[in-house]
Amino acid sequence: MRRQLRAGLAATLLLTACAPPSSGSGNTDLVVFAASSLNPTFATLGKEFEAAHPGVTVKFSFDGSAALVDQLKAGAPADVFASADKANMDKASTAGLIGNSPVQFTTNVLTLIVPKGNPAGITGLDASLDNKLLVVCADGVPCGTATKKLAAALGITLKPVSEETKVTDVRTKVESGQADAGIVYVTDAKASGGKVDTLPIAGADKARNSYLIGRVLASKQAPLAAEFVTLITGERGQQVLETAGFGG
Amino acid sequence: MIRPPLPRWLLLPVTAAVVFLGVPLVALLARVPWARLPALLSAPAALDAFWLSLRTCALTTLVALVLGLPLALLLSRGKGRWAAAGRTLATVPMVLPPVVAGLALLVALGRREPLGGWLAASGVDVAFTTTAVVIAQTFVAMPYLVVSVEGALRSTPDDYAIAAATLGASPTTVLRRVSLPLVAPAVASGAALAFARALGEFGATLTFAGSLQGTTRTLPLEIYLQREVDSDTAIALSVVLITIAALLVAVTARFSRGAWGQP
């Protein structure tokens, strides 16, 4: 709904002012739409990209992959799109929004996290979760689809008290101790630092999420967008991603 | 006396205002998948969200009436520093960003916080329950009732209440037979506004109560989720919310017209 509001707002501004906003003083903006889970990593790499390309400002929009595809479909001006799963990149490709064939640049697996000190005494995806407050991602969003796939692969039934739309919402509920346990990406567990304890899931590999990146077809900065993709898929990008826990 | 006409140039900003407010709603309606609408709205998740929203909002309105009316009565009589402080307290949740309201509730009633921990230990654990939804909604919605009723009370002349008291009516009788009936339209419109605000509550619920079908996932939370999963469903449910909101606003306007001092 926010998108429609924004579109309506933009339309109104155009109708009433008849003057689209002009860009700054010769500076070039590179707009990157990236899945929420890429937030700290891509922001770091964006700063490095700016340092290597004077006069270029990298602007990020971090959101759920599906929401980003919706925004692209509505004509949001983006140059690069990075999705947290293949399904959403396929949606964007099918809609003819992606310029070249998108490439997989990393993967992510799920893990169980508990508040620091594990007050509820959780031991893993087992009977220790009975009658405890488990929070997961909702089916349909990338991390939730992965959670469902993992539960099926491991032959277990999860009884969550909450199914969140964003993986960060799972994380914050565990960090604050509201929830006894949560299933998030390894990278979220790592980003959480000392606020949570991590209980690796044996067989987590059975539900590995692929991250794909591609240049947006409508981009007016095609060479620059291609260079950004190269940074991500290249040695430096992979190094930063691995440090954050991706591909592990 | 005939009112002097408004200057014609006002039409320009007026048109801009109407376009500004109307375009997003029209844009949303234009995107509604009308053919699939019945199927989308009768999906179990959508129905659960709808009924949960209605149930929790009705309960919220009730709680807001029971707790908010006495507060409005007291504030309408208050003068000086304490009344000002009380009024500020009663209105701040209205203007808080929803996520801040959620954080405040979480810090107060969270399971690992002093108050919430004590409550949980005494057997009142609201984490991830429908009760938490009602608490979140009441926190942001009650101020609308308080402000609406207090304003009406202040603009109501005291003559009738004074007359009733002079004739020997007890304070409770004056309240029940005179003061409250006089502000009944404001109470009704305040209750409708509180219901509408509770219906739209999102941030505090998401932060504080969680999101589970049939338990805590109200209409706005279902829309938020479907935005990621199936945007057609999100738009279809948005139409439901807009319809209910429009009805509530119409009800409010109807009652406001009948308020004190106006025919």
C-alpha cells in the first residue's frame, strides 16, 4: 500500500508542479535494491565502491525481496537488484526487468538462536521447544519458505507463536527475550553479536537460500551497475560476505 | 445574513488538495483485482484476520470507554499544571510513531523487563497473545476517545448540571442523567474514532504482540505480510480496511453534526 501511496504522491507532485526533481551538481547516483538480509554487508561494500568511484553516490533500498520486485514492476528507478532467493529474481526476470542473466553471488543457511544465556534451556529443534515461545518467518517470505523447507527435510513440525514478515523481526524478538527461540539466517545470528546464543541446526544445508544479483534493464547507469555487480561477485565482495557469515 | 463568497483563486489549492488526497485511493482502487476479489477475501487467512480485527477493535473500544470516559471527565474539570500534564499524557500516544508505541509497551511489559517479568511470574504472560493486541490497540486508540469527549465536556455549558445539583441530585445522578447525555454524540464519535484507530494499529502490534494467524495477525499485519507474498491479496484487504474506515468516519461525522450547540 505504501508503494501506491508513493506513486500517488509522485503523480500529484507532477500534476501540480509539473517539474520533476532534478539531480544534484553533476553527481551520479547508483541505486541498489537489495534484500534486507544484505543490509550491513552491502552498505560496507557501497562505501568502498564510492571511494573507488569519485562523484558516485550509492543509494540503497533494503526491503523484502518481494516488495522490491513490486517496486521495480511499478517503475521504481533502480540500477541493481539483489534478491534473497531465486523465486523473486525469477519473478523480476520474467517481468523483463533484469538486463543480463542474473548471477548467484552467495548463499545463506538457517540457524536457531536463543536469548543470551538461553533462559528457556533450548537444546535444538527438539522436544526442548515444547510449550516454549518459538518465532519464525512466515511462509511465503524467503526466510519463511526456507524454514518450511528445512522442517520438511528434517521431518519435524514447528509450533511457532509468531510468524514474522521480516527476518529482522524474528531476531529482535529473540534479542529482547520476548521469544524463547527463533529461526533466522546464520548472518542474522552473527549480526546480532553478543545478544543471542546460536544453536546450529544439523542438516541446515538442506534448505540453502541462493542470493542472486542482476542489473536492472531500465538502468541509465548500465556500466556502473555492471561494475557494482562485479564488485559483489569479485574477491573483495565475497570476502566481506563471508565475514558476515554468508556462504558458510 | 448571507455569507460573503470565497475568493475564486481558492479553487486552485482546493483542487490540489483533492487530487493529493484522492489520487492514492483511486490508484489503489484501480489496482484491485475485482474478478478475484471474492476468492481473495474468503481465503482462511483473510477471514481470520478480518474477524480478529473486529473482535480486538470491539474490545479495545470497550476498554477505551470504561477507562477513557472517567479520565475525560476528570480532565475536563482540571485546571493548572496537573491537568496540563494529564492532558499531555492522554494525547501523546496519538502522535507517537507506531513503532515507538510498540517499543514503549515492550520495554514496560516485556517478559524480561521488571514489570512484565513480575506479571509473567504471577501468571499473566501476555507475550504473543490476543490480549497483547488489545493492549497495543488500546494504548494508541484510547486518547482519541479522551480528547473527543473532553473537548465536548469543556464546550458544554454547566447550567443544566448546576440546576440538577441545586434540585438535590447526587453527583452520580448529575453525571448519569445530565452531563453524559449532553455529550453522548461526542462519546459515540470518540468511540468510532478509537475503533478506527485500533483497526489501523500496526506498528505497536507488530513490535509487541507478534504475528500469528487467528491469534495476533490483524488485518493490517495480514496486509503487511501479503505485500511480500501476494500483492493482489494485500490490495484486496486494503479495500476492506478503506471501506470500514470510510463507514466509521461517516458515522463520526453523523454524530458530530448532532453535537451540542448545533442543529
